[in-house]
Amino acid sequence: MTTVSNEIYQVKAVPAGAWDTHFHIFETDKFSFAPGRHYTPSTATLEQCQQFHKSIGIENVCIAHGLTYGADLTSLRYYLEQLAGGPGKVRAICVLDIETTTDEFLDSCHAAGVRSVRLDLFRHGAMHNLEKQITLIESTARRLVQWGKAGRWSIQLLQTHLEFWGRLREIAAELPFPLVIDHLALVPGQIMMQKEELTQPTESEDFAALLGALRDGNVWIKISAPYRCSNLGPDYLDLEHPIRLLTKANPHRIIWGSDWPHTQRHTDRTEKGRLVPESYLKIDNKAWIRSLSRWLSEDEWTRMWVDNPRELYDYHE
């Protein structure tokens, strides 16, 4: 059992130097999507993205390559160049075909600002298969070890199975560079069980394994896309205790991401054609940020927004 303080902190502003570590840009008139994509997004332009970041006080960005583009990084390289013209720092997370990617190409990606590889579990049929996930993580790590050690690269994935963490904790501890987990590890807000005789929540064995992986130090987690874990927007109050526990487990391994432009939940795509452009969710980001700010201390808040992403994405002045 892990306990966590119920202290409610004051509402805090987004601090100077804040990062958004997970967002996408989809300009459908400029770049074509991959034919084997699992969904089709609507247009979300560079200008709209920059307006969004300005509206919440984001200065530095790390763009995540959309899986809908496959391993073609043409769009990512373009947006890296465009974003680099702004006042803040710019990094990127790419998608690679590890078997065909050359050393020269990886060098060019690093020089352009790429610092992480996003694993496409959909394409590899690994979303619900732990052994396939482990194979993909380990093969990617072997291929990227030179850049991971020298340039602080990382591996990033969306993990939908909390029960996999008993084994993934062991795998992550052996990796030569960080393993970054998207969207709160999709921990459901209702995971916490409140016992009548206790004033603190307890967690499942699987959630405890995730907390242990964070404490070990080689797993990072993105506080992003709360609507993928909770239906209680705009404040997502059922995520308070899970987020407090994740943060207390290792406040040095928590980073914030918007998941802009807020694509649909995976479960809502089952009845839709994957080639039909889907609309975006309407998310009150300012309300979510206010709510989140009351659950973290000043130190945790600044680390999440500024210090931790700066360390993870290896930005040297």
C-alpha cells in the first residue's frame, strides 16, 4: 500500500520556460498519410498549434510525430524547421523503421532536434501482446544505443495494459536510456479503492509495479490526455490520487503534454472507418491545468513543466 497526502495546494500559473512534450500537427493539404494508418485525423495547422501554446503559456515544445504518417519523417522535419524559428526550444519524437534506418539518417535526425523514438504498436500488432512489445523495445534499444547514450535519446510508447508492468519494470531497468510512457499510462481514474477504515487510497498490484518502475528511475511518464483515463472533465477529479501517487513515486520523472489537437479515444474508433477524417475532442485545457495545479507542490509543478523535460530532451544552450 502506498499513501499520499490529501493536501490541496493553491492554483498555480504555468511557469516560465514550460514545455509541451506531446502534441501533433496535421496539415492534410501538405503531407499525405500512410496507407496502413489506424485512423485519419482532421486538419490541425501549425498556426492553430502555435496559438494554442500561446494561450496557455507554453514556451518550449517537443512535437510527437503522428502515427498516421508512418515512418515518413518529411512532415516532422518540416515542422521542426518551422518551429525552430520561434523564441523557444524545439525537440521532436520520431517514428522509425528500425530495420531500414541508416546511421547517417539517425545522425541527421539528431542534428535536426529529434531526441526520442515513438513505437508504433498498432503497426506491429503489439498493442495487446506483451512479448511483442518487449521484442520491439529491445530491438529498438539495440539499434539506437549509440544515440541514446551520447545524445539522451529515449523510447516512447502508449501502454494500455496496466497488468504488463510487472514484467515491463524489469525490461525498463535494463535499457541503456529512458522509457517514456504516454498519457498517464492510461491508468483509469477509478483504479483507487477507498477502504472505510482508511483515509488514504490503496492501489492495485499492477499499479504498484508502475510506481516501482518510476522509482527505479528509468521510466518517465507524461501527464497528458486525461480524457483517455477519465470521463469527468473538465477537472478530472478522479485522477487526483493516481497523479499524486505517480508524482510522489518520482517527481523527477514526470512531464506534461497537451496531446493537442486531442484526437478521439481509441475505444471510440471501433465503429468508424479508419480512412474517414475524425473530429477532435473539445477539451478545456485551462480548467484541466488549474485542477492539476492544486494537486502538486510548487517544486513538483516546476519540475513537471520545466526541469524534467529539459533534462529528458537534452537541450543544451
